[in-house]
Amino acid sequence: MALRFIGIDPETGGGNCPAVWVDEARGEIIVQGWCADGATLQECAVNSPRPEGEAVVRIPARMAAQLRKACDVADGAGLH
């Protein structure tokens, strides 16, 4: 699997931060973020129960540009 790195939290001071990649072969977006707390998990489960193997993560809204870019790449708009 070859992932295309899209970007990290623009306000980070280094590693260990929220980040976004795209698996172009599979058309999937990979997100690294902070683990959601119990209250967030409960609220999310109201609309979408979380099955085994899935996670809820948080990333800052300031990463919207990286997410938009990842979406464009994943749907083929950003492929060269």
C-alpha cells in the first residue's frame, strides 16, 4: 500500500499531530487524530453505532483544506 501524504495540522510544532493521507489505489482517505472521549463516542453512536474495527477520531477544523484536498485526490480530481 502506498499512501499519498496530504498534510498535517498547520499549527503543529512537529510530529505526533493530526494528519491526512490518501490511498489512491483504494480511493480511501486515512485520518490520524485525537481519540474521541466517551461523551463523543456516545453522541456519535446515536446516529451511527461503531462496529468492531472502526474508530472515532477528532481533528481540528483548521485542517479543512487538507481534508478537501484529500477528497479531491480520492475521487480522482487530484491525480496526475
